[in-house]
Amino acid sequence: MIRAALVLGMMLTGAATAGPIGDADRGAALFQRQCSACHQIGPEAINRVGPRLTGLFGRRAGSVEGFDYSKSMARMGSDGLVWTMQTLDAYIENPKVLVSATRMRFRGLQDEQARSDLIAFLREWSDRPRDIPEAEPTARRSTPQLSPEVLAIRGDPEFGAYLSSECSTCHQRDGSDQGIPSITHWPPEDFVLAMHAYRQKLRPHPVMQMMAGRLTEEEIAALAAYYAGID
Amino acid sequence: MTGPVLRVTRRTFIGTTAAALAAPAVFGQTKPRVVVIGGGPGGATCARYLAKDSGGALDVTLVEPNARYTTCFFSNLYLGGFRDFDSLVHGYDGLAAAGVTIAATTAEGVDRDTRRVTLGSGDVLEYDRLVISPGIDFRDGSVPGWSLANAEVMPHAWKAGPQTKLLKSMVESMRQGGTFCMVAPPNPYRCPPGPYERVSMIAHLLTQTNPTARILILDPKDKYSKQALFEEGWQTHYPGMIEWLGPDMGGGAVEVRPATMEVVIDGEAEKVDVCNVIPAQIAGRIAEIAGLCDETGWVPVDPLSMASRVDAGVFVVGDASAQGDMPKSAFSANSQAKVAAMKIRGELTGSRVFPAKYTNTCWSLIAPKDGVKVGASYEPTPEKIASVESFISQPGEPAELRRATYEESLGWYQGITADIFG
Ligand SMILES: Cc1cc2nc3c(=O)[nH]c(=O)nc-3n(C[C@H](O)[C@H](O)[C@H](O)COP(=O)(O)OP(=O)(O)OC[C@H]3O[C@@H](n4cnc5c(N)ncnc54)[C@H](O)[C@@H]3O)c2cc1C
């Protein structure tokens, strides 16, 4: 839970101070070091371990022809997740914020400047980079700061069990996941991250945006504790 | 965006729990008894949660005459040929396994003074708390010319079962180029988008087997749930097939003549081939017998608990309740039942009581893989269960999203039936 608190803290601090677009040259070097083992970008790029990243901006998540995505990424795509400055920033900072069971094995890039640089580079290979708006400080939703203390709340599983009756109308306790993902035995940290991403409307699903939007910090923690420990 | 949120703190938990403990409702050697009337989404959910969460501390009896329950939800998909009938049918073994006693009979009388329910079998059940979830009945005379006695000729199919099968066979054997007519109900009624989903499914069926057929909807409402989405879908998938007449076009004041298969619109008789009459609705009759209904025919309840406004020992959930903004749906009934179960356990066993929360989402299928949804979350206020936030699918959404919405509805059906029946 502590790690979730730190990561989220950073995510939200970042949101308050998003600066201008980064340096694409520095981004290119970063891409070379951190991404190119799995991803290609450019006119000739093909899918390898990861999908080709040419034309990434404005593309629906999980939509590159011929690439075999994780179920989680495909679901986000059909829910309507589109790669923009804002969603890419969140994904690169911590992939699980947006896609819980992504196959991209990448720990995340915490340094905000580095993310801006990388995004500036990725953007050069998108269709009409000039038309893609710069990241203004107002381009993201301003979210109330969540202190690590609030996020480190120990969830009350008994309260979570009651609250879960709202979830179990759709998400089956036995972990079946036809059409609706399983949330049973979800690691609490991922649970908390995902709920906050819905609250901020980074994740696109309207039912979940509404459900998460009305949960308090304490309720999210309670649910996470309950679902992690379900029999 | 967050609506006004009921802040839950540890302090309020202790407060409510202590209050419940200070005044336990029942003492004695026997376990507190809860009788639940009606084994639909409201009653079965409530009975199962009461038994399962009290770990044997309560004696829970479900009174339901039918050995198996057929869901109205997804019965339109059966009409459209997307599901077989058996997939709609559920038994009560899961409830029995959770410790619920099943009384396979009807409740005929409720004496709230002595806290007794009289059964069709002649037995009498005593209760400490009573839950009533009888669903709906039809308001006599709401469609001139029609009564329940005509349901074999002009089916309602608004309670799933033989009526649903009858309606489907009538549509299948309709003459080529014939007219299917629906008399739609006035508000409030069970499942607001239901009539229009039904029309979509019948249009889908007819498009394949009887493409020159026509569908006529006679509607006393000037607007209806998900209207823009249905209209767009009908235009796309079934152009020229569906005609909707609202009250300004005579759709409001119709009379039907089952003997001649006619509907009378604005004084003009028109011959139709299949006629689906969905009358105005009221709470299931046992609620009236129990003296719980107001002049509207529904049961006013306390939004904080789902207890009747006139008797705090009787909880009424599901379609029969008049609670405010929630639509009459299986999702709502399931959500309300869990709140009632928690409150009842708190009162009878001193278990922790948390603030009530309610939600609803209704999915509808317009055509193959073209699903839409509408939903909201709710909070209790002293006056009513009030909608605090809502969403609805948008016209013109990509096919991919509509497909995902449809698949989600399949997941929902599995999820909610497991939650209701175990
Ligand atoms: C065509 C159609 C489509 C629908 N689609 C959806 C949908 O997609 N999603 C959704 O959420 N909802 C849907 N609904 C609505 C949903 O079916 C109802 O809201 C839901 O069934 C209400 O549950 P309930 O427990 O209040 O009543 P019911 O389901 O009607 O259950 C009442 C039960 O009580 C029993 N009973 C009645 N009187 C007595 C008595 N005196 N003694 C003993 N038992 C008694 C009955 O036998 C019945 O089993 C749809 C409805 C229709 C008609």
C-alpha cells in the first residue's frame, strides 16, 4: 500500500504542474535506451514484442492490426481509451494505472521531464504533429491532492464486504470474467490505482467512472482489502 | 465528478452499531424470524443475503409458489432469437444451500398487528421482520377492452414465462406483411427501456423471416427511455419498419378489441395481426392486501432502509416500492434488497449497519452486437432515493464500443443471476 501511495502522490503532483512539451531529441535517446528492445517507431516500423508506435497519437488503445494484445488492453480499447498526451503520460508513468494486466513489462517512468521528452519524441511520428495540442497546465483535470496518509489507509474488509454488494451485481465473486473483468484477488495496490484512474476519468468506462467517483478514500481502501482477501 | 458523498467515518459505524445493540428488536430462545414474500430479484437476493451473512443467526423463509423463476430481463433477447428460453430459468437450490427455507406456496394474507403471514397452503408464518417483493400487477381497465382474461389473445409478456413463449410463437407465425402492434404502458412501469428493446428484438426477428411486416407502437408517453438511441438504431437497422405514435398522434387513448384483433386509435379501428398489450402497473397484490400501498398503487418506503413508511417492521423492495428516482429494474431490486438485508440483520442480530447505497444500470440490445446502456447512482434523502449522477450511451458511438457494451450485458446477466440465486 505504501508504494501505491507514493506512485499516486507523484501522479497527482505531476497533474498540477504539467509543463510545456518536452525535448524530442532527448526523448529519442530515451526511447533508444528504454523502449527500443520491444518497440519500433517510424515509417518502416513493424510489431515486435510490443506493437509499432508509429501514429500513436489519437489511436484507440489495443488497435494495431496484427498485434496480439493482453485482454486488459483490448478491453480498455473497446471501452474507448485513446492515446493522447494525457493518457500516454499516465500510462508511461505507471502502466497499471490505466491497464491493470498489461503485458508491457515496464516499471514506469517517474521523472516528469523524461516523460515529456519521450512523449515529444513519440509525437513526431504521429500523423500531424503540428495539430496535436501542446500540454498546457490546464490540459489536465486538476485533482485534489491526495496525501500519502489518506492513501495509506488500512482498508476495513468488513466494510468492504458490505460495499462489495454494489460490485457483485456485475463482477462475480468466483472470478468469472465473461464480458466483465474479474476483480477477485486483485492486488490492493492495483485496485486503488485503478479506482483513482476512473475517478479522474483517465480510464474511460462510464459505469466505473461513476462508481469510483462516489467512493471515498476509505471506501476504496476497504474494497481493495476485501477483494484481495476474498475466500 | 463526485456528487454529494455520504462521508463514512469509523465514528458513524460505532454510533449506529451501538444504537442497534442497545435496542435489539427481539429476545428469546428462538432465532429471529424473517419471512420474505416473492422469489424474484428483490426477494431472492434479500433472502440469500440474510441467510448467508447472518451465518445461521436468523431463520429465513422464502414464500414463492413457483419452483423456478424465469427472468424478465433478457426475455427480449429470447424474443429476438439471441438466447434460448431455458437460459432464463433459475431455481432456488442456491438459496436453500445458503440456509433459506423455501415455502413453495403463495402468501394470501398479512396481519401486521400480530406479525403473521397466511399461506395458500393454510399454514401461518410468524415473523419478526417481513420483506415483500411481489413485483407488479396490472391496473384493471387501464387499456379499454383488455383484461387479464384476454392475455391468451393479446399477450402482455410483462411477466416472463408462458406469456413470453406465446408472444414469440405469435410473431413467428404472423402472416407475411402483417402488423405487430404494441400498446406501451404509462409511467411508472417495470423496465423503462423494456418495451423499446422488445420492439428492436421483434424487428430483428421479422427482418429475417417477414421483412415486409410492420411494427406499430401506441404510446401514452410523449417521450421514453433511451429514445434517441432507439430511434437512431431503428433507422439504421430496420428502416421503414417501425412506426411510433405518441399521445399527440392518438397513441395515448387506445381501445383494443381482442375478439376482432383490432385496435382503435382516435376512434378509427385498425386490424392488426399480433397485439402486445402492456397495461399500466401497480405493486403486486399482496402489498395492497397488507395495507401498504398509497393511492398510486405502489408502496412508499423509507429511502434509508427500504422499510415501509407505515410499518417499520415490513420492508418492501423491488418493483413494488415507491422510492423515488430509481427505475423499476432487476438491478435496482437487487441493490435495494441488499440494503434491506443489511438493515434487518443490524436490527435483529446487532451486526454493523452501514449507510445505504444504491445503483442501477440498464443495458438494452438494439440489433446484433449493438448494445446501449443507461445508469445512475443514487443516495437516500429523507424524501426519496435521489439520483446523484448518471450516464447514457451516445448516438453515433463506434461499433466496437457497442459490441463491448453488449458483451458487458452478458457478463452482467451472469453476475446478477449468480448474486440473486447463488
Ligand atoms: C421485457 C422485460 C425486460 C426487462 N429487462 C431488464 C433488464 O435488462 N435489466 C433489469 O435490471 N431489469 C429488467 N427488467 C425488469 C425486471 O424484470 C424487474 O424489475 C424485476 O423482475 C423486479 O424484481 P422484483 O423482485 O421486484 O419482482 P419480480 O421479478 O416480479 O418477482 C416477484 C416474485 O414474487 C412472487 N410473488 C408475487 N406475489 C406473491 C405472493 N402473494 N406470494 C408469494 N410469492 C409471490 C412472484 O411469483 C415472483 O416470483 C425487465 C422487465 C421486462 C418485463
